[in-house]
Amino acid sequence: MKRIAFYIITVICLLTLGWLVFFHAQEKEDDIPKVVHLDLPQIKEKGQLTALTLSGSVSYFIYKGEEMGYEYELIKNFAE
């Protein structure tokens, strides 16, 4: 009898945990900013080009307060 109660409590706890994780994940998706498509005139008007890179020793990193990296240089030259 104790084993059946233990299994029932375990199943209820697992279902509750799964339910909480599922709904918590859905709330987080709403917090993600949406991608905005801008055309060249709008980018020029804004005066700022936003680009995403990975943070790594090749793509983008900050060394002694200076931004560096191959992808950073590519994007910087493209923006200019």
C-alpha cells in the first residue's frame, strides 16, 4: 500500500514539474524581442546597424577594453 502511494505521489510531482516547466518556457518566448526588418533608408535614418555574432576568439571578443575579432572587423567595414 505504501508503494502505491509513493508511485502516485511521484507521478503527481513529475506531472506538476512538467506543467510548470512547460508554462514557464512559454512565458519566456514572449520576452524574446522580435526581429525587425529594416530597409537601407531606414537603417541610414536610424544611424546604427545591429549585427549578431558569436563570442569567441575568432568572431568577436573584447581585449583590454577594445573590440576585436574577424567577424567584428568584417561587420565594421561593411557598416562603414
